[in-house]
Amino acid sequence: MGSDDALFGIHGTALQIRSQRMSMLASNIANAATPGFKARDIDFNKALDAATGQQAGSVDDAVQGNVGYRVPVESSLSGNTVELPVEQTQFAENAVQYKTTLQFLQGRVDTVMQALKGDNT
Amino acid sequence: MSSPLSVFDIAGRAMSAQIVRLNTVASNMANAGTVAGSEATAYRALKPVFQQVSDAPGVSTVKVTQVVQSNTQPTKRHDPDNPLADKDGNVWDAGVDSAAELVDMIETQRQYQNNVQVMQTAKQLTLDTLRIEK
């Protein structure tokens, strides 16, 4: 799965990474009360580069290679590094970006559909 | 989905864990006023122990491994008229910190809501993705 996807270009890969990032942020929110849990996140730009660059590997490998631990603003006594406001804003931001990517994909699909159907307005 | 744990699994199981926590809070509040005839039999607050569950690297949810008795000590009270009183006329009130339990309840509620919100967002995005063919 490289950048040579003729129909969807970079957006198909981007949507997959966004989806995996959503799972990871959901994990952080789910474990907000688990002692010793370390929050993690994907560096989206680096993961996208790794998935679409010259030596593009699989999307899963690209994501796994660019996961990092969140550095908490305030450390907690239980060793948990989840800070709900941070996770919630990241989750919301990621959801908006997912939707944006989806709009790009929708545009491609619409264009191809129009080309297939011809001018039937 | 390449991952065996979907967002729905993650948020759903976290909600189940929070429900267990809410049940312990309810049990503790229900028993907050109980008295016992000895320190050993007096009620002590129940607390769930949360643990991370991970099937794949990067994604994880949460489960309740066990429910333990807290070390909040029952308070001794001199009440010779109580039918449960021992030979010295003492009874023990349940070891429950009501204020702390209420704080716990609010925290549980907020974290449950967070997981509901995550699930709603994920559902909406999944539906949007399905509708792309239209």
C-alpha cells in the first residue's frame, strides 16, 4: 500500500492512520483511571511520511514505528499519564481531521461517478 | 480494521468497568449507616482495581481485575442501648467515607460520559465512511 493508489492518492492512507490514531486516543480515554497506565499517541505526519515515502512499508508498520508516549503536563501519584483535557482535545481534533480526509475522498468518488455517468444533468 | 480491538470495544469495556465502579459506590453508600457488633465484622468500603488490557500494541482497554476492601477503619462508638453492642457497650460504624464516595461517583460519571462521547464520535465517523459511496 504505497502512494501510488491511483484513485485515492494520499487520502486513503491518511484515513487509515487517522482511524488507528482514533483507536489509540480512545484507549487513553478508556484507561483514564487505570493506575500506572502510560498514554500513547501517533505522530501523524511522520507516520504518513513513512507510509507514503520512497521506501513505503505497510500502513501498520508505519504507524507502529511512530508511536510515542505522552509527556504529562502534571505528573500524577498513581503513575497514570492520561490527562483528560489533552486527550479530549486531541480526539476532537483527530475526528475533525478524519472528516476532512473523508471529504477529500468524497470529492474523488464524486468526480469518478460523474465521469462514469456522463453529462446527465 | 487491522486491530482486534475496535473503538467500540475499547469504549464499551471501559464503560463496563466504570459501571462496576459505580456499583461499588452504590454498595458503599447503601452500607454507610450500618453498624456491627465487632470491628472485624464491620462493613468496609469496596474498591474496584482497574487494569489495562491490551491485545495489540498501541490499543488497550480496561477491566476490573478484582474488588477489594479498602482500609478505611470502622469507627468505634459507645452505644450500650444498641442490640448489637458487645459486652463493653461498643458498636462499630461502617468504614465508609461518604464524601469520598460521592466524589468517586462524580468522577465515575464523568469518565463514563467521556467514553459515551468517544463512542458517538466513532459511530458518526463510521457512518460517514459508509455513506461515501452515495
